[in-house]
Amino acid sequence: MPEMPEVETVRRGLVELVKGKTIEHVEVRYAPIIDDDSQMFQTLLSDAKIIDIRRRAKFLIFDFDNGYSMISHLRMEGKYQVRDNIDDFDKHVHIIFHFTDGSMLGYRDVRKFGRMKLVKTSEVLANKSLTKLGPEPLSPEFNFENIYPRIMRHKKSIKTVLLDQSVVSGLGNIYVDEVLWMSKIHPETSANKLTKKDVQNIIDASNEEIKTAIEAGGTTIRSYVDSRGNSGTFQLMLHAYDQEGQPCERCQTIIEKIKVGGRGTHFCPNCQKLVK
Ligand SMILES: [Zn+2]
């Protein structure tokens, strides 16, 4: 699943490639990708110019010059591709935005889980899918005053709590494992048992991790490729995620993989001791 840094990389690629372009028409090959009426979607986007592409957590927000915005979530495997030749799109490309300059933006999604929704630009941030999101790393709201009470409210394992997008948003499975390794916190520690220092460490590590990952262009686990066809390089810097059986960089203890809240979880049993 693309995580927030990958989505940010996609956003930057899209700004470079399609910002300022005007849609001539939208070709819908698989309508369920579009939330609500796909006919209305096509009508409203004809002649619409893309004036900006924003992001909130893992949602991409395309702003058009007609007062509407498209909220797009890539879910498991969604990707955007920019092409000049229609034949370059395979059968997994379900939505194609044809631009007036002849180029095209295709949305490719093998598992068809991604969704697009058109809303009034003035109502984007009030959309239910966005209002329930917690603060995200690198934003002004991602500070101790906001995050500490959000974490303390929970008895569940810190791993599970950090994955809950209503508590903090933008940290997926890879980054939570990395953040907890950096913070030296066992993933099964009850959230409300963490110290203030632990929470500050989580905040600092999350900011650092996400910043580094964005600079590196996101991770390349599974099939992630950004809209320009570049692969991210962040997997080379992973300390815990996907490192089971390898020695911990800090103490040489073998990294273990367990399940926490149903999710594969990687940690160093020496650096990240469970505090009861
Ligand atoms: Zn260690």
C-alpha cells in the first residue's frame, strides 16, 4: 500500500506533469472507482483546468478552476500514469483524463480499491473522510500538546494506536515499525503506559522518518512506482521493517517479526524492551 511519503511523491510528480492542464473529457472504463454518479463526474470535469494538487494524509486533492475538487485515494495499488499514446494504457487503467494538449492522465488500479470523489472546493476539508483524520507528521498540529492526549486515551498497543488514522494520520505499517525502533519502544507497549519522553521521541522520529522518506521519494516495497515511473529508494534505509533475521544496527541483536493487532511487526527485542 502506498504510504504518505509515496503519496506525496506522486503529488509532486503530478504537479510537475499535469498542473495547469485542461481536461477535454474523462473516459470512464470502470465506473465504481468514482464515488457518486460517474456521468455527473464526467460532465463537471469537461473543460476543467487543474489549478493545484494538494494532499491531506494519503488523500490527493485535485483543485479545478470551476470550483470543484477531486478527492482521490489510491488505497492498495492505485497509480497515476501520464502518457501521450492511448495504447500505452493497459487493461488495468480504469479512468483516463484526456487533456486539450493531447496528453492523458490514466488511473491504474489492478485491485480496483481506489476511489475518486468530486466535491465543491469550499467543502473539501469538511468532507467526512478528511475530518476524521488525526494530525500528520511535519504539520504544525503534530506537536506534543495535540499528540500526547490522543495517545494517552488508548490502552491498546502503541503499534495499533499509531496505525489508527484518527489518532495520527499518515503513518502506515512500515513507518510505525521504523518510528518505534528509533524511539526504542516495544510495539506491544500499552499506549497509556508511555512516558512523556516516549511520546516526544515518537513525534521527533515520525517527523524525521517522514521527511527522510519524502526526500528519498518514498519506499519501494511491492509495486509502488510514482507517476513519472521512478522507484523510491527509501527501502535502503530501513532499520526494522522487513529486517527480520538481520542484526539490529544498534546492538546486533537479531530483529524479530511478530503480529500485533493482526499486522506484521518488526522490532529489536533488546533495544525495544516491553515495559509492563
Ligand atoms: Zn537493537
